[in-house]
Amino acid sequence: LEKEYEGYNKSVKNLMKAIQKGHIQNALNNSFVVGEVIDVKKEYEVCMEIALGGAISNIITKDENVAKELINYLKANKLGRATFLPLNIIKGNSIELSNDIKSTPGYIGIACDLINYREEFSQIIKHILGRTIICEDMDKALNIAKKLRYKYKIVTLAGEIINAGGALTGGSVYQGKNSNVIGRKREIKEIKNKIKEIENKIKLEMDLIQKDQNKLTVLEESCLHLKD
């Protein structure tokens, strides 16, 4: 699923597969989908899915020339549209909040500070998530939004949104493609760790078996000597 870019929109999926196959040489090894460059803790998967929205399928490129070439490829092959974020152009910043806001019950942090990513993607991540606040629940988020005069987007852990300006978005969270994209990276890591643990246990058991076999060999030799 990860290698096939399942979960991203069709245009991005087809484009990234074309890049991996070497059809667009200038983009090989220097173009990334936003969803694949971030690591999210399990407790933040839902709120980050909501905070990212469609931006999870944005494509990060080395520069605007690579972005232009990819756009031309999409047009030439009628693959649809995509949004590109050239590393040499995009500049992001994270909002500065007062200690009064940070100490308000329910405040968790700025979205870009709650995920892991390589330093080279810092400006991109801040551009996307640097003005989004993560809070525990709607009541506490409303309190913080009021203090901030509804200037910033706030997302709760359950995925409810208080948009800049005061509009509210909520209801049941659709566990769709984006959540699979975010969650499966964690699942892959967890499975790899579990495999390593099992392999270590197998090694220990094999060592014990070998020791028992050695003991058995010694005992069998002793039996032979006793018979003699």
C-alpha cells in the first residue's frame, strides 16, 4: 500500500508511480508526497488527518522547474491536477502564542510541532500546519478560540474544527483514505518492531534447543560408556 501510494488522490498516485518508474528523471528521488514525509503519534492521527485535509496529497518538489515538468506530465497524459510545493520557494512560519494561551486547559500545541519530519521539510510543514492549533475537545477549543478572537484554525483530538473566523465543523469522522495513509506508517513500524522481537525470541529458543542437544549428545555418549 505504501509503495503503491494507495490512499492518495488518483492524480498524485499515478504521478508518483510514474516518477518511481523513472518516467520523469528530473523528479526521481527529489519529489515527495506530504503524507509520506511526516510521522504522527497514534493519539494525533485523527486530528492531523483533519488538520492536513487535502494538503496530505500535495507534492513537495526540489524546485519550481521540477514542479513545472510534473504539471506538464499531468497535462500531457491527462492525469488530472495536483498541488506542488517547491522547496526553494515555499516559506512557512509558526504562530507565536502567549504563555496565557499555552497554559489554558485543553491546549496541546501547534500542529507542526506535534509531528516528526526531516529538517529539509521544515518550511513546507510550517506552511501547511504552522497556523493550526490542536486542543483536547470542543469546549476547551472554543474557550481558546474566544481568547484568540477566532484568528486561527483549531482542531480537536476528535477531529472537530473551529475555523478562523468562527465557523465550526464537526460530526462523525469518516475513517477514509487519509487516515489509512497516516496510520499505516505507524503500523509498519510497529510490525517491524514486533518481527524483531519475535526473531530475538526465536534465536533464544534455538540457542536453548542447541544447548539441550549438546546435553543429549553428552548423555548418549555416557550411556554408551556405561554399556561398555
